[in-house]
Amino acid sequence: MSILVEPSTRVLVQGITGKYGSQHARLSLSYGTKIVAGVTPGKGGQVFENQVPIFDTVAEAVKQTGATVSAVFVPPPLAADAILEGVNADLDLVVCITEGIPIFDMMKVKRAMQGKRTRLIGPNCPGITTPGEGKDSHGGCRIGIIPGHLHKRGHIGVVSRSGTLTYETVWQLTQLGLGQSTCVGIGGDPIFGTSHLEIIKLMNDDPDTHAIILIGEIGGTSEEEAAEWIKHNCKKPVAGFIAGASAPPGRRMGHAGAIISGKRGTAAAKIEALKAAGVATAATPSVIAETLAKII
Amino acid sequence: MNIHEYQAKLLLAKNGVPAPAGSACTTVGEAVVIAEKLFASGQKQVIVKAQIHAGGRGKGVFKSGLHGGVKLCKTVDDVYRNAKAMFGQMLVTKQTGPEGRRVSRLLIESASAIKRECYLAVLLDRTTSRPVMMVSTEGGMDIEEIAEKTPEKIIRETIDPAIGLMPYQARKLAFSLGFTGDLLHQASKLLQGVYRTWEQNEATLVETNPLCLVEQPDGTVSLVVDAKMSFDDNALFRHPEIRQMRDLAEESPLETEASKFNLNYIKLDGDIACLVNGAGLAMATMDIIVHYGGRPANFLDVGGSASREQVAAGLKIILSGARMQAILVNIFGGIMQCDTIAHGILAAARENSLTCPVVVRLAGTNADLGRKILLESGLPLLSADSLAEAADKAVKAAVSNRSQMAAC
């Protein structure tokens, strides 16, 4: 078991003929992920890498291949449309990797998704991995851009707003021999599909996840909301790290959502909330996995 | 992206949101002409406002010694003297940093008698993923301070992005500000104009602080606004007219240079530079430098899947700035392999003379190969395996570099 995706999940890639879409679809295929369809409007009928059929629309791809999850690698101006196409096709999950989507577009996407069954992860996120049983976790479900070989199949759930800081965390875990059930990058934008809290609830209910790592950063209140829930409801040990304690207020630190506005969104407030919820917080990003290892 | 006050007022005026009479200028001569017209129309007082992208102008101090970047004038002569004293000078406010900003544009406006001041802003509410309009009767004050001391004085109305601000919502807010009769209609029209300006231009913030009820020379009362706007950088591709308002003089030259290579660079005031791939890891690297007793000189994200060229450009930007005591390169190779990154570091290091110790930490894909390339290059690079070791080495190298320089 795992959350959101498992090795048998059938995945389609929107934007499979683009630079990043094709590169990462290839890497996912070689990781053993079931990439069953690609979508690029106007290129329907072509075949990607001699094995993945390309369709003009998501609806057609779903009908022909039974895909239930989509990875969106479409450029920012077209990404909102791509997400809603996946929602309209009734997918279980849309994972949007694209960075740089206008805020207004995402506001409309969130509005249009109300009452729909599809879950959105991202945008501006590294994706999701459920590691496989093979060598270097081969045979898992890799959606997005996280290097598959860093993982090891196991029982730690990881949820993070960052990309490479997630790689760092996963790698630390793997080096300590602590495998992962599922790793989820929820993205660094101010408007996102799924929060820390929603992922932690799923991990709390997943029998295969025995402990959780929460990685956050400055800006917004996603970490505080998660902390409040963890305090009263979480049955599993949680370790955490918040990036940006040294960031100056009022400046966007790379991620569109990573900004201390006035006195809101500071690392200090988030760390305090995590500590109050009984989360073991890592003093530095170098000891995230170690911090978890000490409490399990 | 931010724009000047006078530009924000022009955008608002297009949607029927009035600002005090006046206009912007770049010479003392123009300032005098604008002031003459305002006085001739019956205004008793005129205000001269320095146009820089920073708050706290009124309490700011020019490096020339002049106090205040916002001056109330009673005569054309007053305007002449103040304009002359401000143009070309560096204004230092609590938001500019000690170097200040050069004033090359002034806004000359009528200063009508203010009867009341309110606060109004539209911004994104991250908890609902919707726009929110906030108003308060406490105009002219720092909204953060109001939020902290008297939160009940801030009234919010969440807006459905699919339908926009409905007239009833605008009336509700206007009424809560105490406007009645004709002013209720005037105010609700103004509020709708402010929202339209936010929506049309894909702003991240429109703030009118204060929104003033003023008495005109002819005795009528009306509403006028002070204005501040910033925009969603990701949406600028479809707003060429906003892009044209960008003022490069307001941006740090190194940050502008970095943006050309798709790098995210923010200058800080420490002396240990860092170059990292990915924003979260870049912040975490700054944090660990602080944890080990150092001070980061910058935030630099070369992108999660940085190329060899981006790493080289990033290193060059770091080296072209102020003198560093140490540099920490932290790359977590994912798709981009560490050996490729190592070649980028070598290219930049050979091209720019290294004036301080460089600690390199490579992890992930082909990290061993990357380290080998760096160690065999003969360049004075220190290698580290973990993030902790890298930060520790960088802080120690900075300390010894500093003491060596002091001894010279």
C-alpha cells in the first residue's frame, strides 16, 4: 500500500512531446512506471518512444488506455487549461509540475475544481513517487521529476513544498536504510491543489506508512494548519523541517509562495507550531532523516 | 513587479478611481509648471512626492541632509526649492537599505483638506485561494499594526474570482466605512473600480492607503486615493503595458543580470555567498550557514535542474559583487548530473579569479565523479560530503580568510 499512486497506477503525460515532458516520461518509463498514454493536441496517432500512444485529448486517452492519473508538463500559459482538461476527464489525480502559472489562472482552476472528484497536486511541484521493490527502487510509480533511484521502498511518508530539498531528505532516509512509502511534493506556489494537511491525513490512514516527514518553508499557513491537526489526531511519529529561517521579510525566495508578508509566514512561527504539535523538528537540513530516526 | 505611485494612480484612473489632481515630472521646470496650474485652479497647498519603490518616504532622509521625501508646499517657490533639493539625490528610508534610492521623478499633487482617511486593499487570500478586499476606518496607518492591535477594525470581503466583486459587496464595505447617502454610491463605485484595476492587470496587490474624503476648493466633498500596486510576474507575458512600466533603476543590477539567465538571486548583507539548485534547498543552505555561525551574502537558486551554463553564470554573478569571505556551492544532482555541474564550476572558476575559499558539496547523481573532477583540477576548492560539513567548512574558511586579510 501507499498513498495516491501505486506501482500498478496507469499514468498519462500531458505535454509528452515537449522538452521536459519527453525527458521525464522517458525516465519514468525506465523506472518501470506504467506510462500508458501521452497527450499533445495535434499529435494524436503518433507513438512516443515506440511504446506510448499519443492522443489529441485527455478524454480520448482515458477512454483508450484506462489512465487514471495525469502528469502535466505543459508550459505556464496553457497549464490551467491542461489541468481542467484532466479534471473534466474525471481523472483521480492530476499532478502539475509546471512552474510559473499566473495566479489568476490558478484561482480560476481552484474555483472550477470545487465539487469535482479529481485531486490536484502542485503546481510548481516535483511530483510524487511510490518506490518499487526492485534495485534502486525500480518498478515504482514515478510521476514528475524526482530522481527515482534516490528512493528505497519502505514505510516513511514524505510531504514537502520543495524540490531539491525533498531529494535531499529522501536521499538522507535511503542512506540511513529508511525506505519510503510515498513521497509527495505539494509545490511552492501560493495557490496549490493539495495541502500538507491533506497528505498527512492520507498518510495517517495508510497502513504502510509508519512515520512521516513534513518539509515546509516560509509563506502561507499550510504548515501551521497541518501542525494543528497533527497535535490532536496524528497516530504516527512526525519529524519536520522548515526552510527560510534566515530569509529577509518581503522578498520572494525563488518559489512564488515563499515570502514573509508583514509578520505572517515566518519560519519561527511555523517551527513553533510544529513543536507545539509534538513534531520533532530538525535543527538543520542536514539532520532531517536523523531526527526522524531518533523518534521511531 | 512593482511600479511607482504615479503609475498606479494612472492605472486606477482608467477605471474611474480618482487621485488628487496633479502629475509626475522629471525636471524642476516641469514641477513648477504643474504647481502653477494647481495653484491657479484654487488649490491652497501642493504636495511634492519623491517617486521611488519604497515605503516610508515621508520619514526618509536624503543623503544631502534634507529631511522627508514628501513635502507640503504653500507657494510655487516652495515647490521649486523642494524639487530642486530632491532631484538626483539619494533618499534613504526604512525600506531602501543604507544605500538609498536615487530620486529621478517627482509627483506634484494638490493637497486638499482631508476630512477623513480610510484604508483599502485588494490582495490574494492564500487560505481561500480567492481575492479579498480589506477595508478599515484607520486610514494612513500601517495595516500590520492595525491587524495586530485592533483586528476588529479590519473588514474583509472574499471575492468569487468567477464573478468578481458584486455591487452589493462594494456597498457593504462602503457602508462599514461609514459612508452614507451620495457618498455611499461614490465609495462603492470607487471600490469596484479598484477591484477592476486589480483584476484587469493581474495585480498581486492594490493598496490605497489612505483613501481620503477631501473637501475641494469649491466646497464639494469627494474621494481620492493614494496608491501602491504590485503585479504577478508570471502574468506579465500578457500585459505588455505593465511590462513597460518596469523601472530598472529600482532593481539591483545583479538581480537583473541573474534574471537574464533564469536565476533567482537576492542580495543579503552577509559575507558567505551561496549557490544552490532549487529554492527550498537554497533557503535551507542559508539557514545552515547561520546555524554554524556565518552570515549568508545572498540567496541564489540556479534552478532545480540547473545546467552547466547556469551554474557558471551564477558563480560569475557572485564573484562580480562585493568581496566575499567564502563561497558555498551546494548542488543536489538529480536529472542534471554532478559531473556536468563540476565542469561548469571549473569553467567559471578559471574564467573569474577566485578571491576567496570555495567549498563545494555535490550530492546525488554522479556525485563521486563530480568530486573527483574538482579535486583533480588543481583549483583551491574544498570538498564536502554532507550539507553540515559544507556549512562548517565554509564558515571556518570565512573566519580564517578574514583574519588573514586583517593581518595583511
